Amino acid sequence: MSRSDRQRSLSFGEEAAAYERGRPSYPPEAIDWLLPTGAQRVLDLGAGTGKLTVRLVERGLDVVAVDPIAEMLEVLSRSLPDTPALLGTAEEIPLPDDSVDAVVVAQAWHWFDPQRAADEIARVLRPGGRLGLVWNIRDERLGWVKDLGNIIGHEHDPLNDEVTPAAPFTDVQRSQVEWTNYLTPQALIDLVASRSYCITSPAEVRTRTLERVRELLATHPALANSTGLALPYITVGIRATLR
């Protein structure tokens, strides 16, 4: 990871509250597909504010959350006070060898050094354990969502980019789930405000970006005067097994 990428990856702490308010969760069927049968102890790596962690805990799993940003983990711990939340990175995971049945990574794999992360994840996984990667991608086939992408940048589909976990992982499989997230106009503003490029942009660029989003909300025929928005997503999953 370049120095600028690392700075962007660590920028989320400045907008941890906006991240929690604006970012969507994940559909149950996508999570079910990621997890191996019989998994009990799961590491949520790059857990952020706990968007995925909450869903794992709801399943009765023994979950530990790891993230490099203290502000994000503080938000997570407020909603999940009984879940261990540890400072750490994908390249230096603060867990012992062979200690988890599965490692899940939501919306964060692109911030990792892929080979170093694969080696470290393999270290903490038990033999035959599962690595699951998941992303929410805005479905820009709908007019206003495409217009939003013109303002804040279009999504990159990791299925198309052929993200593949490095050795020693094998049996790589891919899936996608289409669903809709319902949110308020303010939550859409928070979603944009919590994106790394927006956080790290000069103040005038950030202000203009948010102004353009507010203008879209006020003027687009599908959005004007609406108190609730339907934002379509495609949730992309990639899973692999430790040899």
C-alpha cells in the first residue's frame, strides 16, 4: 500500500459517526454465504464501526473485531460492549495462531497488502478455515444513483476486478446479492461525507461535493421532497478456504 493510500485508509476516524450513520449493513443471505458451516469463533477484520460485526453477533457467534482506527472501534464498542474490539491491522493481527474458524473482511480488503494479509490471516485461521470478503456496490443502473456516481465517483466491482485471495487460500468462489437499502436524505449526506476521498479532500472540494449532493436531493425528480430514499445495492462476496 502506498503512503497516500495508507493515509486515506486511516482517515475514517475523522468521520466515524458519519460512517456509522450513513453506511449500509449487509443482507443476511450474503453473510450466510460467507460463513462456513459450524463456525463458532469469527474475526471481523477491518471491522470499522461494526456494520458487519453486529450481524455476526446476532447469529450467536463468538466474534472479535480488529481495526487500526481507535475512533471506529469506540463507535463499535458503544453498540457491542461485550464484543472484544482490538487495535490491529490485517498485516499484524493481535490474535494467536489457529484461533478462529473464519475471517471476514467487509469493505476493507483494498486497504490491505494482499500477500502479507493472506499470510497473517492464514496464521490465525484454524486448518480448513474460511476467508470471506464482502463489498456493497451501489447499483448505478437507476438514474439518480448514476447521477450520484457522477458526483462522488463510480463504484468498482471487485468481481470484475478479479480480486483473488493469495496463497495459501484456495477454492475461491464468488457471489452477488441484489437488495435495497432505505435511508433518509441526511443519511445519504453522511454516506458521502464518510468516504475516504471526501474526508481527505481540501475543505473547498469537500464542501462543493456535499453541496452537489444536496442539490441532487433537492432537484432530481425521483428525490425532490422525499423523506426516504431507496438506494439499490449489489453485495459482492468472495470466499476462499485455507489449504
